[in-house]
Amino acid sequence: MKLQLTRPTGSGNLISGYGDDHVLVNGARHDASLVVTADAVLPWEAAGFEALGQAHFEAIVALAPEIVLLGTGPRLRFPAAQLTAPLIEAGIGLEVMDLRAACRTFNVLRAEDRRVAAALLFV
């Protein structure tokens, strides 16, 4: 699905489209787990939802977002609380949703100039 491309007041990344197995960030296709912020598109070493560990969330803490959107693939799944403890300890908010909802929400929060990170999984 393509999304309407609108730019927040600053420059930076927007998710311009998505499917069950990919996302488009500023038109560039990505089909492996990644973390998207306003300024970066980073590979995320999480091989899938079942492989998530605390270290995956510790890596996101280093990016200093105010909120993390965890896109858990085609369906909504909640990680165990001990896995997301690094975010809680750092005072970073977490919203868990399916991949498509995370993509849409990322753009909304970017349009509000929020410091958001979308951690996106495809499996």
C-alpha cells in the first residue's frame, strides 16, 4: 500500500509505503528488520519476533527516542516485559502494534516533530 507523502516541518525519513514483507522509506525498499528514525534507517539484528531479546531494545535506547513503535509483523504480538525493560528504565515509551499500524503511526508522529523510532519486524 502506498501512503500519501507529506513532509513534516523538518526534513527526514517518512514511510512512503508498506506490505507484509517490506516497507518503503522515502521510496527505498527494505525487506529485513529495521529501525527507522527521523534521521536514520538502521538494520535491526532481530531476526523475527520469536528471536527478540533485551539487547535488541538496548540498541534502540542508544538512539534516544521519546517513543518506540514496535511493529510485530502482520499480526499484533506483545513481547515479554523483561525484554523491553531497557526502554522502561530509560523512560522511553513503547507502543506495540502490527507492522502496518506502526508505519502509519510513525508518519503521524513525525508530522508532529516527535522523536519517534519505528522498530519493524516482518516475521
